[in-house]
Amino acid sequence: MRVEIWSDIACPWCYVGKARFEKALAAFPHRDGVEVVHRSFELDPGRAKDDVQPVLTMLTKKYGMSEAQARAGEENLGAQAAAEGLPYRTEGRDHGNTFDMHRLLHLAKEHGRQDELIQLLYRANFAEERSVFTGGDERLVELAVAAGLDADAARAVLADPAAYADEVRADERAAAELGAGGVPFFVLDRTYGVSGAQPAEVFTQALTQAWGERAPLKLLDGVGDGGNGDAAACGPDGCAVPQG
């Protein structure tokens, strides 16, 4: 079974939701049969790469809330993160464009290091004092290397604006086609969707239901006039060799 997770590094609920989903997945009896793929979604796709501002400023301008409301929201998010064992800085964080991070996550996917990189990016953005938006390409390269990627390969991606850009846009189009207006958005076998940072119990229910309703494989033997239901095949005990 495949679980696709649309998310953005700038999304605090994605950070919390990932932890809740993983809590459910860790206890799921068929964990080894579940493939998790992270998909790209930008909350602020029109923001210029060099347009970085404090989170509180962004919240007051984008959502029209007061600074007191923005601070209260961050405190609430900090408490929600702490309940999942996640560090979270409620003050001093900044906000910016995440397109390059998503491109690096597609590089990481090709090397089987996607989950490692997204977790490092989340932690860097929500828990560490050093910004992921103002450190230039080398800050992202540093995180890519920590996730197990080659530094030169990461630099090459960041130096080429077209590298993995189509893959990011394809993920975003797929999200729109599936009706995802926000993130996190979890899709199980392209059959069930779970929106938001739901409690672990909801993810457990979704995993159980999606696993139980998977369509069994229908084996087609002897299809058509030329088919042969006893056709030769290889198995654990070797290959059948026609006699005579």
C-alpha cells in the first residue's frame, strides 16, 4: 500500500501531522507493506526567493490577525508539537519560499533519503535558530548532506532552477486534481484521503480500512484461445522443464 503525503516545509501542521501519522504507522501490523512518499505543495508559491520575513509579520499581513493573535497561535502550535515530542520555537522564526527545498526532496527521493531530508528540513525550520531561508544554498546543502546526499549533487540541483521543477509542479497539479486545498494531505492508495494533522487514532483507522479494502489480485490463466493455464513458470523450487 502506498501513502502519499502532500506537505510544505513552511507548514507547522505538516510537522505535527507527520509525527502523528508516524505514531500510527509504527503500531500498524502491516507497517512493512506500506510505502510512504512525500509530495510537494507550496503554501506561498508566489513568494520571491529573497523575500524572507518574520513568521509573526507574515501571519499578521497574510491572515489579517493581530500580533497578539499570531503569538497565541504560535504558542498553541508549540504546545501541540511538544505533545508529540517535537521541539518548536514559538518566537524568532522566519518564513520564505520553499521551492528549492521541494526540488531537493525529489533528488532525495531518487536516492531513498526523502524521509530523512524532510525531517531535517522540518527540524531546521521549526526548532533551530539558524534559518533555512537566509543561509543561502549552502545551508540547504548542509542539510542534504546530513540526510545522506552528495554535496555536489545537491549544489548542482540548487544551481539549476529547472532541476526537478517539473516534478514539483506535477505534485502540485496532482494535489489540485485530488481536491487538496491545504496541507498536510494524506492519500492512501489513491482511494482514501485524510486532511489535516489528525490524531494518531484517525490515521490508524484510515490505514486499517485502506489495507482491508485492497482489491485482491485476480490471476488470469488461459486467457484467449492460445492461453494455457498450465504454462511453464519458475518458483522457489526451480523452473519446470518440459519433458519429451
